[in-house]
Amino acid sequence: MLKKVVQASFLLTGGTLGVLFLPHLFLLFSFTDNPVINNPYVAAILGAAILFVFSLFLTMPIINFIKWWEERLLKAPIFDLLFGTIGLVLGLSVAFLVNFGLNGIQIPGITSILSVLPILLSVLLGYLGFQVGFKKREEFINAMYMMKNAGPKKKEAEETPVPTSGKLYKILDTSVIIDGRIADISATGFLEGVLVVPQFVLTELQHIADSSDTLKRTKGRRGLDVLKRMQTDDGPNILITDEDFADVSEVDLKLVRLAKSMGGLVVTNDFNLNKVADLHGVSVLNINDLANAVKPVVIPGEDMHVVVIKDGKEHNQGIAYLDDGTMIVVEDGKFHIGNAIDVVVTSVLQTSAGRMIFAKPKNSKPLKLS
């Protein structure tokens, strides 16, 4: 269907151009004596035939270009399209007003230039309007929010802070995509805004998926599967951006600079990237910190039922684990390896690597010294 529309457009354009320009071309070659050639219908048919020949070579490239633009527009967030369109309309309106003001000007020597000026102004101001509307959308949103809430000021404690652009874009790094937990978190609806996946992160994922090492290849393919799942599931929009920084080779620094340029956050579980982003003043959402925060709260004196699976580092200690992977160090647990026992929590230690629980067997009797 699209191919027929493009070919029909070529025929209509060719017929129109034939009626407008072929008579002048006939006059140039002294064909005006022939009444058949001077017929506007003949000029329209000749123009349509000439453009139809060109359409045989240009139709497919134009169709591919249209489909590329269609794909880009469908993936773009709705606010990007809305404010870009508003800026485009305003730019074209300004171009129309300027052209209307210049319409009556007759200056010898530049009249031909003024005849081309409306086209140039429409293209230039339309493009500038679209770019301003697209790139300044967050400022427009904040301005409208402030206008809506303008009026008598309440107490500072009761005022609601204006949402910032840093809450809208969340840039995903390679490690958090391969980890896969981000897909489950986004599916629950706890993540708002737009999840941004830079093209250089996709490239790194592809290199990992094509690695000769079996483990790396499995991780890379898992990351690509996670992205595909996030695109099809209900949740935040996924934005694939081509923005890159040619002067930077490290992916971590590219992520930090992209977060600064977009006013967004970096989502990761990489400890080193977390530190680098903090040094550059970029906010970070660390999946490991979130996992530690939502683990069940355990308090000293609480009873637990665990299975001791191995020796501990210290004398007579045993090690057990909760379902979420939290390690439990059981005093005198060495004598219960392989058994399910009841223990009492004695203390909880929170470290950068996670949480560690110390416990002792319930109703245990102290060992007597001989």
C-alpha cells in the first residue's frame, strides 16, 4: 500500500511540474508551433512519465526512510512528540508572519531572493521550533506546574516540591541489564519515568553475547533477552538513544556524561560506577542497595528455623542461609551441620556487601570446661 502511495505521489508531482515548467522548456526549444505539444494535458502526461521513471529507482529508498522515521516516532515518548510538535507549529507560525510582512516589499535586484525566502524561513524556523520544543520540554513542564500551583504560598513544610527532570530519565548500565532484576522491578510499577538504554551499552552487550567465552556469551544473551522482555511487558517506556561521546572511551564515563546531559539518574549494581557517579555529582539507583533495603527485618531475640550447611571461619561456628541469600553465623553450629535447627538471633551486622545475622541454637546449654 505504501509503495502505491509513493508512486502515486511521484505521478501527481510529475504532472504538476509538467504543467508548470514544460511549456517554458518548449518555448526555449521553439516547440510552440505544434498545438499538440502546447496542450497542458500533454505536458502533464510527459511530466508524470518522467517522474515515474525516477520513481522506479527512488521508491524503495523513500519507503525505507519512511519506515525508519515511523519506527523512531513510535518509540519516542509522548511528551517528546507533543512538545516537539508544538515547537514546530510555533516556528511555522513565526515564518508565516515574517513572510506576510515581507510580501509587499519590492526592492530591485533582490526580488528573486525574496521569492525563495518563504521556503527558507519555513524550513529554518520550523526546525528550530521543533528542536527548542523537544529539548526544553522539561522546563516547559516545570513552568506549567509552577503556574498551576501559583497563588497564596503555604507553609514550607506543606509545600510540595516541583518534580525535577532527574526523576524522569533513568539510564541503565550493562551490569544491571545482565543482572535481570531490573525487569522484575519495572514490572511491579515501582520505577516511574523513562528507562534509557544508550546505544553504546547495547553495543557492549552485543560484544559480550558474541564472546568466545561461554559464560560471557550466556550473560550477554541474557541481557538482550531482559531488554526484549522489558519492551514487551507493561512498565516504564524504554528509550534507545544514539547519543554518544566520541572523546570518551570508557562506558562508565559515557553513562555519567549522558546522565548529566539528560538530567537523569544512573541505574546500576556496579560498585565502582556508583563511586564514579557520586564523584561527578550524578545520582545513582543501586539495585543491590534496594535488595538490601527490602530484605525482611530481623531483630535480636527472634526465633528462626534454619539448616546449617557448612563450617564457619571461627571455632565451632556453622553457616546457614536464608532464602534471599542472607548469611547466618550460628554459634556452636558445627555440631549441627546438615540438620535443621531452631536458632535465636543474637545480633545483626549490616555491611557494604549485605547483611549478616549472628545466632545461637535455641535452648542450647553452655559447654562445661573440664
